[in-house]
Amino acid sequence: MPRSLSSLPFRLLLAATALAFGGYALLLPVVPLWVSRGGSGEFGARLSTGVLMAVTVGTQLLVPAMLRRVGHRPVLVAGSLLLGLPTPLLALTADLGPVLAVSAVRGVGFGMATVAGSALVAELVEPSAHGRASARYGYAVGLPQLLFLPAGVAVVDAVGFTGVFLLAGITPVAAALVVAFLRGPRRARAPRRDEVGPHPREPRRRLPAAPVLAMLGCSTAQGGVITFAPLAAPGAPVAVPAALFATALGALVGRGVAGTLTDRSGRPGTLLPVGTACAAVGLLGVLAAPFAAVLLVAGAAVVGTGFGLVQNDAMVALFAAAGPLHYGTASAAWNIAYDAGTGLGATGLGAIAEPFGFAAAFGTTAAALLLLTPAVRRRRTPPAELRPARRAAAGPSGPRGLPRLHVGVRPARPAARRATAARPARRGPADRGGAVRSAATPSPPSARRRRARRAGSAPSASRTRSPTRPPGTRSGPPGSPRAGRPAGCSPPSPAHRG
């Protein structure tokens, strides 16, 4: 199966994502309006969105196990159907109880669709293009929200609540039909008992905390801007919709820029502090909205851009840290941070703004982002294959010239000794009886003395045959008792010499 940005499975995934998120974004401002007109008031309106997001986050915790057991495509199909099929039932009644029940079912579907879709991005595209693939997935998620979030109430005025509920139910079902034609990655076969070794499973990798913290902080900032921008600038009827539009557009731009830079550098996680700093600066612009309405629009755009940088870079960093076997876990962590931060921005900032005002709420969030910026900076650690070489180059001494202590660790052989040990064994002249001695084995002292004596005397006749020696006589240095004697004759005893 091709794993490129132009492959058919990846394009089908983008189309299905746009359809599913279109139905989700269309109902996001409409359901609270429907509940409030039914008599539940502002409390019921907030509760409908709160139940949807709470169930979504709870479901996202379980989706990685579903992906391992069932596969990506069945989970994405089931999630899209649960998101769309119950939606037309909202037209039957505006009572709070039934609306909350339908919202809970839709939350289950939305949680399944978000985690499975994000994990498929990493499965369908090779790792060298994860940055650009995540950016295009962000376009498929953000463009429907950019169009349908501000237009949801206008569509209600045009076709009524029933028409909106039908349209929001059809689009996720169409997404499920598109996913049915998507050929995703094959689920790995479970090993049999006789195939299981002492370590049958790959050790679980630990996800870094920096991408999750950056996502949580920036999504809190964006959630606060989306929720409280109309209240922070009540006398700017034109600036508030422009600020909401600028937030969504800035997120799309940030994701595109981050995707290109991440793939070009090959170092995911380097843009996290840049994104958090941009979001903090943007909140300062939103804080100054009572003085000039244009600062609200500019600040919201900068917040959205910073959040877009963090979204894309955090997703690629989590995929790289998790590895192919745990893409589902990385996707769940990313989506939980996104949705939990959005809910925290709506509730937490509201808790601060009610007694102290919106200036204190936005200022506290900006200060938290500035404190978070150095914490999410990417640590420069050497690659794993370079660490043993650096330790060897450091020498046997530790800090301040003290010897290193190897407690319970067997020291590795030096590289030179490993190289000589790998050479083939050779037969040396000093080896008695034809014994084979390795080149790395030191010679005994007697062998070294014999070689020294031989080097100072004439060459041995066993190596160079003398032309004057009669055949059948023994060889030996000139003047020795054995020189010129027939083979098999022993030298004369000392008593017969002379």
C-alpha cells in the first residue's frame, strides 16, 4: 500500500474527516440554542456542550485498545455512524434529558472518530512526511469549523432546526460510507503460544510531557477566546465575529507552516515554545480589547497561529516518540489534551472572570503560557548510537580525574581489541606442535626469547636450503655440532669432543 500524501487512502481519509467534522461543527452552536429555547435556559445550554465534551474525552481513553483489537477502519466507521445517526432525533423534543442522552451518544462517536482519524494519518503516510500530513489533516478538521461555526445560527434562520439536524446527521453517515472504501493498515496477527518468547511484547514507550502540556495550555487559551470574546468586547459587533474567524484562520496557517518546517528539519518538538509564546502574546492583545477593537482581532489571530504551530508539532512529536505500534496512544493523548484544554478554557477562565473580571482571566492564562514556554523546549540529547562513542571518548576517568566505578556492569572491550579478535587465526613459527594462536593472544616469554636469538643468528635452513649441504644431512647454524651430520645421527657427547 503506498504511503504518500497523494495516495488514495489518505485522500479518502481527508474527505471523511471533513464530512464528519462538518456535522459536528454545524451543531456546536445550534444545540445550546435549541435547549435554551426549549426552556432549559443558559444552564441547559452549557450542560449540553459539557456532556458532549466530557463523554468525548472519556471515550478517547478507550479508543487505543479498540484500535489494537478491531482495527482503524471499523472504529472510524462506527464513530462516524454514532455521530450522525442519533442527530435527527433532536428534532423530536427540546427537553434537556433527551437532548443530553443524544449528546452523550454523539460524544462517544466523536471520541472514536477523532482518535482513529488522527492515528490513521500516521499509518497511511511515511514518517518523513508526518508534518505535512498532519497539516492537511488539520485543514480537513479546521475548514468545516471555519465555515459552519459562524454560519450555524444563520442556517437555522434559513431552513429551521429540523433542517439543520437532518443535514448534521447526513454528513457523518456519508463520512462512514467514504471510510468503507478506505484500505487501512492491516491489523497485526496475535502471536501463538509456541511463538511467544521470553519478551513477546515490545516495551511500552513513555510519551513526552512537553507536547501534551503545550497542547493543554494553548487549547485553554483558544477556548477562552472563543467563549468570552463576545463578553470581553460587548460594544464591538463587527470585531467579535472577525476575531472568531481570525482565530480559526490563524490555526490553519500555523498548522501549514509547522508541517513544512517540521518535515524540513526532521526535529519535531522545536516549535512548541514558539507556539506557546505566540499564544501568550496574543492573549495580551485580547486583554487590550476594551481600548481598541482591532486589538481583539489581531490578538485572536496570533492566539490561533500559535495554537496551530503547537497542534501540528505536538502531533508529529508524539507520533515519533510513540512508534508505529503505539500511534493510537499518541493520538489519544493529543486529542484528550485538545478537548480537555478547550473545556478548561470555557470553565476555568469563567471561574476567574466572574469574581475578578476578564482582564484577570486572560492575564493569568498569558502568564501561565509564558511560564510554560521554557518547560516545553526540546532537549538536545545525542542520538542513541552516538552515546557509547562519547562515553568511550571521555576516557576511563570520571569527573575531576577520579576513576569511574562500574558496579555490576561488565566493561565493554575496546574497539581495537574487538577488531583484532575478529581477524582469522594464523599459524606462528613459535607455536609448538602446530598449535593455532590468535593474533590478539600475547606470546609467552620463551617464544619471545627464541625469536630474539633467531633474529641475531643466520637464517634457519628449514626456511632457506643451502646449496652446499649434502642431501640427507641435518641443518643448523654454521659451527654448531649438528651442522653437516647425517640425519638420524646424534651429536657426540662432551667426552668424545676434541
